[in-house]
Amino acid sequence: MYDAYNRWPDIAEEFYAKDFSKIDIKDINNIVFAGMGGSGTIGDIFSSILSRTDIHVSVVKGYLLPKTVDKNTLVVCTSISGNTQETLSILKNANKINGKFIGLSSGGLMQEFCKKNSVNHFQIEQTHSPRASLLGFLYSALKILEEIIPIDKNEIDESIKELHDVKRRMSKDFLGSSNIAINLAEWIKEIPIVYYPWGLQAAAIRFKNSMQENAKKHVMCEDIIEACHNGIVAWENFSNVQPILIQGVDDHFKTKERWNLVKEFLTGKDIEYKEIFSVNGSILTKLVCLIYTLDFTSIYNSILRGIDPTPVKSIDYIKNKL
């Protein structure tokens, strides 16, 4: 698992360089990203990227499409294994709804359905496991959807360069005190709660998922602005929950004001917290580098606690019962 993560920068570069057939996306003004787990993270990332456009974005993590799907909607169904039941149920609407559907998977039932029903399918190689395949699928999707995604080649190059920098600073070859991933992994002893601004939601949800799957540990996450209207009250009583504040280096000035108030409040209650900051750069660069750092954290936390990050027996149990 560690070796798979260690190759992420190279995987991002390699998969973005692949040639994919083009899809007709003229007149598209609505995109639905359907996927679960790591595949769902891809939708979360694209939702942040596309927030600077006039395109309406929905992220579906379940069985049902929104009623707004029409002829001007692109439905991107991603299942890294190709066998995710929820995403397959979304894809099967391709025969019933007047929208444009595409499938991304490493093969499986999704590939079979797309072939039989003349739906555009893009086969993308899986890396070790679905969650470790995130960057391969993300950068493939960036290439496939490049005509509709407001990211130029310079931003792609920037994100890959920064991923290489994260690898140098977070890998096991650099065990110094400035290795944020190891420091955070050592600090997490109880249940973390991750606070984040809306634009970095994808990184927070991914960290929750990675800690749950790799470190087999409960994690909570909350939007920092929303938490100030409800969740902050829970700190009035003693708790062994550990707050982690994920911040953008250029957060909105009102968000920065809120961070300062929350940190002042926590300090006044003698509550220890950790701060994780994004790198400079585009929203893509910020998100993938935060995810990379925090995924390393989940691996290190599992190692420190003597847990094998690879098996996910509980997920297998549920899937086998469906």
C-alpha cells in the first residue's frame, strides 16, 4: 500500500499523458458525478474545480439521479472496480433518461454494460486498490473532460510538480521533525474531527475515508462555518475528540476571521489542535497535495498502531451480503 502511494506523482503524470477518445460535450451545462468511496472523491474534486464556471454540478453517492438530468446533462459514472452496485444503478439510466452518460472503470460489469448499450467507456488501470487508484483515475478524468474543465496545462504541470514535492517531504525517506504526515499520525490517538472550509471539502472527506479504511479509525468532519452555528457547542464539555483544522493559504478573509476565533476559543478551553495548510497554487493543486499528505498520514497511523492498511473486511462483509 505504501509503495502504491509513493508512486502517486508518477502515476498522475503517466495517466494524464495517455490518449483518450474525445466525447461530444457541446451544449452541456449540467454535470453529475456518480461514484462511491474513492470514486466519489473524484466527483468532490471536480465540484470544487467547476465552482468557478456556470456549469451546475451534482455529486451522487447512492442509487438515484437528481430529477434535473436532461439532454444538456453529462453523467460521469466512476467505479474503479467496475462492480459498484450503486454506480451501476445510476449508469443503467442511460437507457431511460435523455442525458449523456459515460463510464470510467478498470473493467468489470460497468465495461460490459457500456459495451452492450453503446455507452462511452474509458478503461483505466487500477493501482493496488480502489482508494490507492485515486490519482490515476482523477488525472485520466481531467484529460477526458479537458474540453469542459477550466484547467490549463500549466495548472496540471503545477499540481504534478507539487505532488513530487509532497512526496519528498512526506515519504519514509524523510523522517525529520518537519514531516507533517508522520507528526500528525503520531498525534492522532483518539477520534479526530476535521474542520474545513467549503472549497477544501474534498480533502476533508477523503481524509475521513482514508483514516477509516487504512487506519480502521473513526473520524468526523465538519464545515468550519457551519460548525460555528452548532458543533462548536460540543466543546463546552470535556471530550477526547481531537480537532484538526484544514486551511487554505488563501482562504476568504471572512473564513480566516472564523479560523482565528475558533483557535482562540479552543486555546481558551486548553484544547490541543493541529493545523494543516494547503500549498499555494490552483484549487487542483491545493486539493491533490492535501489529499496526498493526509493519505500518507493514514498509512503512517496504521503502521504506528500495528494495523495492516490493505484489508477492508467490513466492506467485503457488506458487499457479500448485498
